[in-house]
Amino acid sequence: MLNKILFASDLSERAERAGQRAAQLAEQFDAELGAVHVIESSFPGLSPAVSSSPDPVSILSAVAEQRLQESTPGYRATPRVLIGDTVGELVRAADEDKADLLVVGAHGKQQVKEWLLGTTAEQLVRHAETPTLVVRRDSEEPYQKIVMATDFSDCALAALHKAADWFAEAEMHIIHVLETEALDRMRAAGVSEDRVHQHYVKLHKEAQERLNSFVTEAGLAPEAVKLEVHAGHPKTVTVNAIETLDPDLVVLGNHGRGQWGNVLLGSLATRLLHELQTDILMVRD
């Protein structure tokens, strides 16, 4: 189950939202909660008073530890302040702690593009082996409604396992988007609309059967979750379907360093990270 949670904070307002969620999950699962902040070794942005002090690291560490505690209301986290490269230290801390979950905060919609591209959180999503929860919403309540978008990959299956284990009481929706590019090519080649429709019905049935098998493989009964097959452009249709359902958590499989790094820009996952205003859990195979 969820035994160890690591909350990564940059001490900002968005990190406080993530700390609130980390504390809620720790209380819900009676889990060990660690809170970590990384001081960049170059010490950017120090005030003159701090930078001229005989031991600026100790001053920064003391302030950071206090802020870390304040960021996890109602649950005493074990604070830790590290020095070095932010992404490298956070990934190492999660690995060394054998954390089950890494919790980070994200900007709101207006700033999410800046947050995602080339920043600490984007690098964590790309490199962390640990399942990573990106928090955007203020909430002290357990997750009630979850949507998972699946491509039937191994990492999607791993993500479903985690979601089913951790959030068994939540209402679960699993969606798959049927790519319709082949149908468009048939139309362009002059195939009759009846034939195109027949082929669509066949593809839709196969996708529904595959979705049932996917859920069964994860150890869930298909009737225990809400399964939806949509058709169209995967990125647009997935975003629209999720926004219509209005969940408080979206679950995605993270394809890992190689594939994830290659497809991050312009991918479905990136669009969801850019546009959704809900929390997102990414799980690696």
C-alpha cells in the first residue's frame, strides 16, 4: 500500500497545496511522511544579510525546515534540507527513501506552460522512478472521482494497479480514445460511408473488448468501474472527456526516461499537464 510519501517543496504557495495533499494522504494511509527542500549550491537570490552571514547554509536550512513543517498541516512530517542540484537531489532522495509516492506542486493554468517546460517539476516528471503526484487543487478531502486515460501499455497497467490499490473507494472512470485516422483515410480513398461505418463499429467493439481485458488483467471487475471508449483525435478527445467528467484526480502511465523524454513535447501527457486543472498521478512501469 502507500507506506512512504515524500513531499518535495520549493517553499512556494503551490508547494503548500501539495503539502496539504501529502498530509491528507499520509493521514489516510497512516503513512510515513517526509518533506524535502533543496538549496541550490549556487545560492541564487540570497538577501545581502543572509549572504554576508558567517553560515548562510544554516540560516537557510533552519528557515526551510520551519516552512516544510508549516506546509503539512495536521501531520508532522520529517523535514530534510539538501544542498545541490534540485532535480538530482530530489530523485536521489525518493530513491534512497524507497518512497511509494513523490508529491510536488504545480502552477495554475496561466503559468503551467512555464512550469512544465525546462523547470524542476518537468524534470522530475521526466526522470523520477517514483510515482509522482502533481498537485494543483486545494483540498483536504480524499480523492472521490478518478479518471484514467489508457493506451493499454505496460505502464498504463502499472498505473491502474496503483490507482486501484490506493484509491479503491473512489469512483473510477477508465477511458480509451479510438484513433480515427484510418477511417479518414478510407473516406479520402473514396470508400462508401456505409463501409466506413461498418469498420468503425468493428474497431469500437474491439476497443471495448480490449478495455474489458485491460481492467480484468489489473484484477478489477469491469462492472466495478466505468469504462468509456471515445473516437477521434486522441489529444483533443481525451482532454474533452476528462474535463466533462470533472475528476479530482487523473491517472496516467509514464513511459519512462527513454520514451517519455522523446515524446514529452507535443504528447498527450504534455497536453493534459498543460490544460487540466486537476491533480495528475504519473506512474512508471
